[in-house]
Amino acid sequence: EVQREVRDTSVLDFVPTTFVLPGDYALFVEEYRRQPNSTWILKPSARAQGKGIFLINKLSQVRKWYATQWPGAIKVNSSDAYVVSKYIQNPLLIGGKKFDLRLYVCVRSYRPLQAYKSSLCFARFCNYKYTEDEDDLDNAFVHLTNVAVQKHSDSYNENHGSKWPLESLQFYLRSNYGHERTEKLMREIDGIIVHTLKACQSVMINDRHCFELYGYDIIVDDALKPWLIEVNASPSLSATTHADRRLKFQLINDTIKCVAPKHWVSSAQKQSGAGGVPNFVSGGSSPLRETGSFTLLYDEVSQQQERLRMKREAEKSQEDRPRWSTWGSSAKVSGSSSGGGGSGMLGSHSGSRRAFSARSSFRH
């Protein structure tokens, strides 16, 4: 779709090189040998809150761990698999500390795709300053932004929970990098969300009675390029601070408003009876542009209508373009070639140049 519409596949370069072990072990080893000094991060696919995550920068470490994790195993359960990704070694630092972004996205439908993004986003900071020293490669307080990890640090602040609201982060970025670069970063993050949803759209089970609330984790490098770390299908809604509790409460409240607006429910009940289940997506109602903290990010129906409108305008513009006929050597017009009353070749005599209507037609 990107190739067809914008012909620029660079917009899809937002996922670090990633493999799933043990299935992709041979491919991972081959990739590692191409960049022998790189650092990789491994995470168990069936665990959360930073549990089981570690970093490696030597192939011998992986081989030793691999032999211990799957000794002679031929078949491994998916719950035992590990995801290994190229570690972003040049993250954008604020106060010398690494951070990532947590964004909440509500998907009301996959077919047609309709997604909303919440403004209740925040940045999660590490408590220790970032360093690439090998001695700190195992220090989770330096490399992992998970609140479940950072809250056990001696430097953890219980008042703000090592978090910044999105507004504070945007203010910092605009002050240090300018408005245009900050807005470009935000647009690229929105693009990441839309492309990831489109990527899995065809394999998702679509039920008009269901919705999804995702937690997107995005890290920004020192060139202000966003990278997708992971998408959480069941993001944690537990609170660690008073401000966090208010944010999560509003998020839950706004999610309910987003998937079941009051006027849609009352309208659907009138049509289907008090016990009916309204079809919020395909019921003919236009999607809300905003509801609570959620803003419409992508609506496939509207996008298709917009493409159709642009196509019709392009076709109409093509039809309205001036049409100039091409004359060959036999094309003749009436007039005088050298003052007489005979006929001459158009353009062959300099004494007779005429203006023709754009819609005039000429027959030989």
C-alpha cells in the first residue's frame, strides 16, 4: 500500500532488527557476525513488566545461554520463545537518562479499521544515567524503563513515579529541537501506529461487539527517529502514584465513552429495542472526531471516500484540461498565405498566426 500510494518504503523502517529464538537462531547468528560489536536485548515472549529481560554483546554469551535454555530441544512451545532485537544504543537522553513513550490506542474495529489515540501519554524514565559501559550491561536501572523495574531503585521518586506527561515532553522537545522537528516526530509516531494496525488487520478476528486497547512503547533516538519497541495487548492499568491513578481512571472512562458514546447507545436502542446490541461501526453513523482524551487517528471508510473523491477530482481535472489538436503536414486552414485567397499549411507562413479555442476541433 505504501509503495502504491507514496512510493516511499522508508516510512516502514521503525522496527529494530528482530528475531524469535530458538527458531531464528541461525539467522540471528548470521546477522550478529555482520555487526560483531553490537548490543542485543532479549525478552521472553510470554512475560511482562521487565521480567526475564537481559542484554548481550558477545555471541559466546548467547551460545551458552541458548544451550542452557533449550538443551537439545527440537520442538519448543511458543510460551518459551524469546524475542531478540537490536538494542538502540543511541537513545535520546534527557538529563542523561534514557526514556521511552507509552501511548494508548483504542481500536473499535479492524474491518473497517477505525483507531483512536489517547492524549494521556507519558514518558517513562530510568533512574540511573545512561551508559554503554560493559560493567553496567546487567544494570536494569540503566537500560529498562519499565515502572515495575524502576520502582525498586533507590532513586525512585514516589511523587512523580519517574514519569513525564506528554505535554511536558513536547515542551522540552520544542524548546531544544524546534517546533517543526517535534511535530515531525509526532506524525511519524502516528504513522507507526497506523502501519502496525494495518499489518495485522487481515489476520485479526473482527467482532463488532468488541474493541481493543493497546499500549504502544516507543523509543526515540538522538536523531529524533522513533522506534517501535513493542505493542502490549493488555497494558497494565495499575497505578503507582496519585497522578498515575487519576490518569488510568480517566483512560478507562474515556475508553468506555469512545466505544459506546451515549447518543449512539440511545439511538441504537430505539432502533433495535432496549435489549438490542448496537453496531457502532457499520451502523451508518459518522465516527466521532474526539471523545474524551481520544482523537480519531485513522478511519478506513473515510480514507476510502477521500481517495475516491481525489480520484474523481483528478479525472475531472484531466477532462477540463485544454485539448490542442496536432496537425500533420496535410492539416490546412482557410486563409491567405501571401495575401491571396488560396489555402496554405498551418504554421508554414509567418504572416498568419491565429488563436483557436481550446475546445475547437479540426478535421483534415
